[in-house]
Amino acid sequence: MLPILYSDRFLEHLTGPYHPERPERLTAIKTALENVPWADQLQWLPPTSLTQRDPLAWINTIHTTSYIQQVQALAETGGSYLDPDTVVSPHSYEVALLAVNAWLDGVDQVLAHQSPAFVLARPPGHHAVQETGMGFCLFSNVAIAAHYALTQSGIERVAILDWDVHHGNGTQAVVEAHPQIAYCSIHQSPCYPGTGTVSETGLHGNVLNLPMPAGSTLADYEPQFRDKIMPFFQDFKPDLLLVSAGYDANAADQLADINLLPQDYGVFTQYCLQLTSRVLLGLEGGYDLSALAQSVTATVQACLINSNTKM
């Protein structure tokens, strides 16, 4: 069984008409996963409620109190914009808190079962920096999860792989000074947000950025996985791998210009599972609904194939 952390409450983060990061992203994925032949191998789990686990202690390890209070105040007063692309709606604060809980629960699931899990949550997080959200993101979900994981028994080193088409500037900013966290991003360049050059290597050599030119395909990506990503993480020897799983590098996606196909994400997932069975994947970008749903399906199927092979 593969745990899928999901709640209908994630649909309550409303970004307005025509915004790419919309609730339909999750409904498209959920519908696709409920209709695959192996749907009975998926375990849909609601995240821990906010009354049972308050994620603010963990969010405070990453974000400033003033920023957290700003998001809360914007939501409570009817919503507004953090920047022209990043929306806070009336329910966004609580939904973002619940998304953090889903990531924390995902860590718990992976460590309990020593096998992969997938967090199907929004809003995304990898662009959120310490003092503000940006790029559709409110809280730095994957970085928060990494810090939480390091407090768990047996976890000394956490790796983060970000295969979203955009560089995870927020994640990198949070973890680049932390010797127990390694971060690798493979992303289109030049592209938003303009960060992620090869010269950005972290304070401990713990950051690897792999900028890719427009038009890149699996034939360009796979050597990067084989020759750079895998050795980087193998040298680091992570006890847990977190994946910022964005799917906007699809050829069908209009927000960038990389030409991956949905099945390519199954290949990426197989590489991850060669590193460790302790893999938590969580949704970041991906805005063409059909390509997004197919890509997540390929990711989840690769996790199940790996798990079933080891059984």
C-alpha cells in the first residue's frame, strides 16, 4: 500500500479565476488515481487535524513570526495578495497549516513503514522564503518537513531533490547553511525566479544546482540523474529523501519550456528509490491538468512497482 496524504480542505485555498495554481489540479490527480487498475493499492490518509497537531512550532523554525502573522491576518480580513502571483484567500492560512501537517505526516508514514508516500497537498512551498511567500507558495513545506525529520530517531541526514521546472529558491535559502540537509535542484534556466546557478553550492558543499536549457528532454535529464544527482546524494548518504515533485517541466505545460513527458517522472522516481526506500514525494508545480495527472500517476506507479518488487 502507498499512503497518499490528502484532504478536500486543500481545495479551499482559492486563487481566483485563471490562476494556474488552482484547486482543479488536485481533483484531476485524485480522479486519475482513483481510476487506475491498481487503485486498491493506494491508502488515502487525511492529514492530522490542526487540533491534534499544531504545525506552528515547526513553521516557526523556518519562517519569521511577523510573516506567519501576516498570512493569518490577510486570511482573516478576507484575503489579498503577497505578490502579483501569490494569493491568500479567506481559508488559505488554515489550509497552508494543514498542508504542513500533511508533509509532517508523510515523514511519519515513510519512517514507520520504510517505504514511499506521496503528499497531495496545496498550496505549494518551494519558493517561500523565511520572511515572505512568493511564486504561488505560502510556507516552505519541504524544508519544514526536513527539519522535522531531523528530530526523529535514526535520522541524521536528509536529502531534498527538487525536480520542479523552477528553482526552489526558498528551499535553498532555508537549508543551504544546514550541514545535515543536502539540496539538489534540476530546473530550467533562464526561468523564474532567476536563482539556482551552478555556483550556488551551499555553505557545506550541500547544494547542487543543475540548470537545464529550454527544450530539454529525458535524454538530457537522465545523464544529469545518473552522473550528477545520484553521486551527489550517494556521497551525502541520506537517511531520508524528500522530493519537491513539480510537474511543470512537461512539454504540455505552458509556464516553462522543458519537454518532458508524463512517463519520464516514473524514471526519475526509480532513480530516487535506488538511493533509499525512505522517499517522501510532495506536490509542487504542474499546471496542465492532463499532463499533471498522468505524471503523478507515473510517479506513484513507480513507487508501487518498487515496493511490490521488494515484497
